[in-house]
Amino acid sequence: MAKGIEKKDLEILKSLHNDFPVLERPYKEIGERLNIPERYVFKRVKTFKRKNLIRGIGPNLNLERLCLKTTLIALKAPKKKFKELIKFINSYRSITHNYLRDNEFNIWFTLSYKERKEKNALLNKIKKIFNIQEILDLETIDRIKLKTNFFYET
Amino acid sequence: MKLNKLEKNIINGFSSLKIDSITPFKAMSEDLNIEQDELIEKIQKLKKMGIIKKISARIDYSKFGYSKNSLVAWDIKSSKVKKIARQIDRLSFVSHAYIRKTTPDFRYNFFTMIHARSKADLFDNINDLARLFCTTDFKQLDTLKELKKSAFFYNG
């Protein structure tokens, strides 16, 4: 059981996370799944939103169907111009995840692209502007698992 | 598959879905300048086409106590991947697992994202995987800070 979260709340969160109903009244559908009234689900959802437990609701996409490839990029960010570099990286909408990690390669981000040349152009730009020599470009070959259910499983 | 303009706008338009409305798709349909019924029908179609796998609430896991997270990269022979895939599917503390290309500077091909509530739990989880994979050869890349986490944007 997740820390400090009540069982009913966890069930609602699980339902919102696993399959948000694409219906005019989604909270009615969730209520029916869990055997609780729509107005109760709605009340709890508003609380989750207020407490920022939910960051947003959106589609999980099949990127291959959209002819997109992905890669994981790592680089050694110099202390000088660190903030500018992060700002530059984060400004790209094709970069959705960016993390500071405990390693000499300290910046790790994911990038989606259509063509390699488009990806290489961006990486060369980063190298040039921020005077970075080494970049790890770890292209995705296969996805083995993507399941973020750990927050309610344990 | 190429999406038309409306489909593209729908995929990119979920930021205007109003979670704290009893009809959350209403505001989104107004922003897209279409009827709510049409929006719902189009999203369901994108789901049927397999472009949208599901609509999902993005959860802030740190609010559930998951503050110790690590990307751990392993050197796994391709002949062992299938067996390992089955095994990690049952381990909920592994959220993501990817096979990636290696480079001369980085020879680890198997990436796992591991979540825990404490340093001790994280250590245990990584140890469990090391025993499962029969290797002590891995690179542990602890998450120090989230610099960006945003919804996907489709440029088309």
C-alpha cells in the first residue's frame, strides 16, 4: 500500500492511470468500475489535482506507428554555461525527459526524431555552442518494458 | 502513419483537458473548435488505430514516497534478453527497460529504470536484478534532479 494514501483513493488513481475513459462523463465510468458514485470520484480527483498528485492527463502514444525513433543522449555538462545548456536542451519539444545523474556523464535526456540527420544536426549544434566533445548517443533498439504501476503495487 | 491536422492537434491538445470539470473533454473540444462528441469519437478512433495506446493520468511518483530512482545499465548478451524480459515483467520496481545501441565509450546495452523509497531499498532492488542477471557488471546512474518531464509533442 502506498504511503499515507487511502485504499479508495489508490483505486481511483489506479483507474485514472491505467485507462482514463474517453467519454463525456469519465468519472461516472470510473465510479461504475469501482462501485462508487460519480460525485465522489470527481471530488477526490479535484483533491488529487490540488495536491499535484496528478501532473496531467494525456495520451500514451505508439511512436513507431508515428514513424518516430528515439534515443537516449548523455553528455558531460561543463560547469560554465550549465544553466544555458539546460535551457537550450529543454527548449526542444522533441526532448521530453531530461535528468541530472550522478556520473561524469551528468546530463541524460531522451530525444525523438524522424531522420538521423535531424538528430545529428541537433547534437552537433549542442557540441558547437557549448564546446562539448563527448556525447553518448544510445539509440533505442527495442523496448522490453514500460509499466509505471510501481506506485500502487508496493 | 501520417496524421491529419485535426488528429495532430488532438494529440497535442491534451493540456486543455480540464481534469477538475465533470466533463473534462468539453474545454479541450472548445479549444480545438470542434464538438465534444466529435473529439471523443476521434480519440477513440486514434485508440483503435493503435496510435494512442491509452489515455493516462501522469502521476507524480515522488508524492508516493518514491524519491530514490536510478537508471541502471547492464551488459546483457542478446541470447539472454528474452528470458530476462519475462523475469523483469513481474518486478514492479522496474518501470522501463530498453535495449540500446552501444558505443565505444559505453558498452552497456540493457537499460532499466529502478524506483525505490529509500537508499536501502534501491540498493536491494539493484542487487535483486544483479542476481537475476547473474552479473555484477553494471553502471548505476542515480537520478539527482529532474530537469524536464513533459508531455510528448507531435510535430508531424
